[in-house]
Amino acid sequence: MPATTYLPILHFNDVYTVQPHKLPSSSKTVSASQFTQNLHTLRNAWPESKDASGAKDGLVLFSGDLFSPSLESTVTRGSHMVPAINIIGPDVALTGNHDFDFGYPHLTTLVMDCKFPWLLSNIIDKNTGQTPEYLHKFYVTRRCGVTIGVIGLVEEEWIQTVSSWPPNFEFRPMDETGRELSNLLRSEPYNCELVLALTHSRLPNDITLSHQLGAKRNADPNQHGVDMLFGGHDHMYYIGRGIDKWEGWDSHVVLGAKEDTDTLLVKSGTDFRDLSELTLELEDSPPGSVRRKIIKSVQGKKHVTAPDWPDCPDFDAMLKSVLGEVQSSLSKPICRTLTKWDVRSEHVRTTESAIGNWMADILRHAYDDAKSVQGRTKAGADAVLICGGTLRGDSTYGPGLITLGDVYEILPFDDPIIMLQLTGEDIWAALENGFSTWPAQEGRFPIVAGMRVRWDSRNPPHQRVLSIHLAEGFHEMDEVKPDKSQTYAVVSRQYMAEGFDGFESLKDKPFLIDDESGIVMSAIIRRFLLGTQYIQLFQQDLPGVKLDHFDPRTPTILDDARQSYLDDPQSPELLPSPLIARKEIKDALRVGGREHMSVVDCHDGHKMRTGKEAGSPTVDSPLSFRGKELPIVAPMIDERLLDMSQT
């Protein structure tokens, strides 16, 4: 009889919100603390490992998306999630697309302070020919007497949407990498008896990969590949049809799962709501087989975090400290405005607003470097269409210093900024909807960029738009006609893309950047301000400070800024530009997403992650010039939304 071994595993993925948050379609809340306590209870029931000192005999696996997006991450740039995930304590993790939201350089500082390895197996740094620094190609451990290899594979599709993706990072096909690493890990010196794959990809790709790599029931023991997949990215809960028994899951029809007949695949929901507990029954293969053990059966259970579950005391103590540091950072200035930021409802919901214009101009270039939109238009997105209800606070800010808390207050929503492919007809209908309830102070009143719109408030609702033209600054370009003859790349909010507030014309339209790849608006504005501050700081020679740049374009950007400074070296405070040039926006967003921003960040992320002060300019540090050279902004009205009744 072949020897039988039982391996327990816990799996989760795509977690964002550490504070209590509402369940879908319910007023009740659940928390990451409750999730953590449940995970600890399940893991503590495992016996002590005889193979790994201080470990339990089982594995906790995480399949990516941790550091962003959330409102807290707008302040901390993901640092608050490091102590959180360290308390949870996975054995190994895979990076997801949102883990790159603040750029690879900052990601390295986050993963270095984690107490477990992060994988990225099928990405190669072309400069070194190796896995990107601080990330790992594979992880080998021993549990329950079995030598286990774990690899991490990501799909190419989401890489195309990451605007901060390093140009020297090269994608390798998931199936090729899986076979290559199977060959490596199952041989000397690793001698792995089982190889598991963490993935961050959509369900159809996971199912295809399962078939390609033999992660299925009754797999061929002489085929190189992986034995089981643990996926993320979809935010769905899914159990492959090769799994024998699963409590709390009914094998209902799932969109994209048509080809699944026998996969060994687990995807574990999202946001600390779902946890998968499973046991693999392992059996020895015939001597000489490629796969020394095969998975004879899989049984598991879906745990859904409940409002009445107990909290984790350690997690609660950590969270109290972290939120205290977040609160302290909210009072720190991040820019200086020369004009008033008027976000009163009576203003942003009835007329063109200066602050709305400024933010929309920045949003237009948020995804310029995403490969999925490159080449479509030299300007990145053609236009931006958000709504007045996006801007909260119902107050005025400035002129003067603007704090991090001010931005947090004005932009409190966590739905992502997305990009849609729209026809002229769609855009006309959306703008008609935006103007339809005027003069009522409704949130649907439009905020735009890349367009100049003439409308007439005297006309009946849905007959108020007179003309729409694409625009660069004050200059009108091509007319946008109310038909389907032309399509446009338009940045908007996921909230609007779901048809809320009457924006039915945006619903079910093709995505260029979807909600699972988009970044929250507050984080985009913060990236712009950090990038601007970084450029302003290093356009001057700072004695004793030398930084290595990750992106090859950064030195050119700084050289251009330095030359401008040398041409007229007055204080930038005396030379405000009333309009932000497109190049300045693009440069700031690029630098803000591809370099270490810790040197100009008002929030000390290193201290939050480790409890210690740092002194290197390449990590979060309270250097003497932190907070100086604040970006200067001057939002203004330029009649891009011109009500002809007022002319």
C-alpha cells in the first residue's frame, strides 16, 4: 500500500481593509481582526512541525494584493499592512497587481519588512537576468514530512494595466515557467515531492493553466508541472471541479469556468471575508515517477467571517497604534495652493470648479504608462469624466497649506479610477445626464478634462449639451459627435461605470483599465504631489545626498527640471505656474510611481512598519529637508464647461 500523508493548508487573497467594514447587502460589519483570530485558531490546532522549527505542520498561503487600494494606503502607501500581515503570518505570498500601485522601489521596502518571502516566479529583470531583487523565484519548505516547493505565477493581462510597471521587467509565460520550475524543484538539490503554485490571474487563465500544468484530478505522475493552484485577482470564491468535497460551496455555474472539469484550484474571495481551509491527501507515486507524491483527494471548507466572531487582541493593539500614526500624519502639509479649493456642494454640483479641473487634469494621465493604453493615443486618455459628487468636504481650503487630511477629506471614496472605451454617443448621453438635474445640487454634475463642452442651462433636461470638442488646454481640437463613428479612451470612476447617479450610458462598456486594476483617486493625486515634490527637491544639488534611480527616464526628467531651475533660480514659491503643463503632470506621475518617494513623504512608513526610525534617504526617513519645497498648485477655471446662458 502506498504511504498516505495529510497536509493541511489555509489560503486567502486580495485583502485591503483593516478596519471593520460592512458586508455586502448588510448593515453588519466584519473585520480583519476577526479574520485573523479565526486563522490563528485553525492553525493552532495543527501539530508542531518536526521539520521546521517553531512552525506548525501545515501551510498558510497568500495569493496577492495586500498593500493597496484602501483609504489608509493613500496615507501610508501600504506600510500599515506590513504589521497586519506579519501578525496574520502566512508562510509565503505572491505579489499582485495592486502591490505595485506605489511602484516597485516602494514595494521592495514593504516586502523587506515582512517576515515571510514574496514570490514572482515568471518575471525576469532584464538588467540582471534574475527574479527582481527582494522577490523570490520559489520557496521550499518541509511540512508533515513532505518537501514542498511553492512558486508564484502572474498573468500578462494585468501587467499591461500597471502604469508603474518597470520597463526592464520581462514577462515569461506561466506554463513555461511552471514546467521549468517543476523540473528544477523536483530534482537535486531540492527533491520536492509536491509543487504548489500561487497565481494572480483571472479564472479562465487559472483553469487553462491547471490543464497545462496537470493541476487536476488523476494527474499523470510523469508529467512535469504543478500539483495544485491557489489563485487570486478575481475577488471571487471558486473551487475547482476536481476537488472531492467542500463545505460551504455549491458547484453552481460560474462565468468563465466552462472548461473546468477536473481542476485542483482554489480561489478564496476577498477583503478578509473569506478563508479556505483544506486538507490534501497525498499518496506516494510509483518509484521513478516525476511527481513523487500525487494528490489522492482534497477536502475543504469555506470560512465566511461573521460579525459575532471574536477579535484578535494582538491585531487590535497593532491597529490602534497604526491608526494613531495615520491620524498624526493627516495634519501634515503636502502642498501649498495659491487659489482657494472650493468643494462646497453648491459649487462643485452646479458649475465648473477649479479644484475639479485640476484633479481631472491629473487623472487624465494616471495610466499613460500602462501598456494596455499605450499607442492608442499619444495623450494617454482622450478625456476624463467624473462628477461633482466625487469631491466631498463641503468647505473651502486655502489659499495656503493643504494637508494630507484635507485630501483625505475631499476624496473619501475607495472605488477605483477606471478607463472606458466610449463612443461619442455615450459621452453626449453621460454629459446630458450630468447637466439634467441642474440647478439642483446633485452629485452627477460633470467634471471633465481633455474636453471643452458648451451647454445651455435654459434648455430642457437632456437637451442641454450644445457641443463637445476634444481639447488641449484652451485649444479646441476634434469635435465629438453624438454618434458611434468614433471611440474614445475616457477616464472615469467605477461608481459611474456601474450606472449609478443616472450614468446608464457608461454601464457595460469595454474597459481599458478595469476596477480590479484601477487605483483610487486619492492615491493618484498623492502620487502626483509626491512626484512633483521629488522633482522640485532634486532639481537642486543637495550636499551629501545621492540617490540611485530605478527608472532610466528619471535622470532626464531631473536634468530638464534642473535646467529650468538654473535658467531662473528664484524660489519656486515665487514662480507659480497658473496651469499645469501636461509634461509636468506626466513627469510627476512617472517619477512618483517609479522612484523611492520616502525621502519626500510626510508619513514615516518605516517607523510604522518596524517601530524604528530610519536614516537612509532610500527608505522612509525623517531627513532634514522632508516637508520642504512643497509643491505649489493653483487650480483655476478655464471655461471648459461653458454655460452659454451665462455668456
